[in-house]
Amino acid sequence: MLFSSGGMPSSHTALCTALTASVALCHGVSDSLFPVCLGFTLIVMYDATGVRRHAGMQAEVLNKIVEDLFQGHPISERKLKELLGHTPSQVFAGALLGIMVAWFCCQGCIVPI
């Protein structure tokens, strides 16, 4: 479970948020790198709560259909991965973790805004 996708907190969101917060703290929000990091982070967060989460929900439905239709058949034993995306609270927790990590790591280079 530690190295699989899904779960609490969102490690992808934590990594991207830490990157964005580090750039903001060390270079300032007026640096040209900040909007690039912010855009990347927002895309990752959208993907985690939207596309991947819904793919996981569809996999859950497909697994149930295959189980019901092909009961006892070898195909019914092969399951699609259901835990793909994140709930909004998991993404929010990942974002908070990323900001805390960035704050801890960038204490020596904080630029006044």
C-alpha cells in the first residue's frame, strides 16, 4: 500500500505543492518560475481528484459487472485496480504536507514578498 497510488495523503500533490511553495519562498511569487510550478501543481491536483478518481470508480463498477456476469469463469478472477485517484480531503492533506515540508526546508532562504 505504501508504494501504490491512491490513499491519504496524496503524495503527488504533496510533492508538487512543496515545489511550488519552495519556489515562492526562495524566489518570490514574482519570479517567472512560480506560475509554471503553480500551473503544474493545479493540473496534478485536478487529475488526482478528477480523472484518476473517476477511472477508479469505473473500475469498481466494471469489476462488479464482470464478477456478476462471469461468476466461476477465469476472467472473473482478474480485477481492475480500483484505488487510483484521491478524494478532495486526501488532496488537501497532501497540499498541507507539501507546504509544511517546503516551509521546513526553505527556512534559510525565505525571500520577503
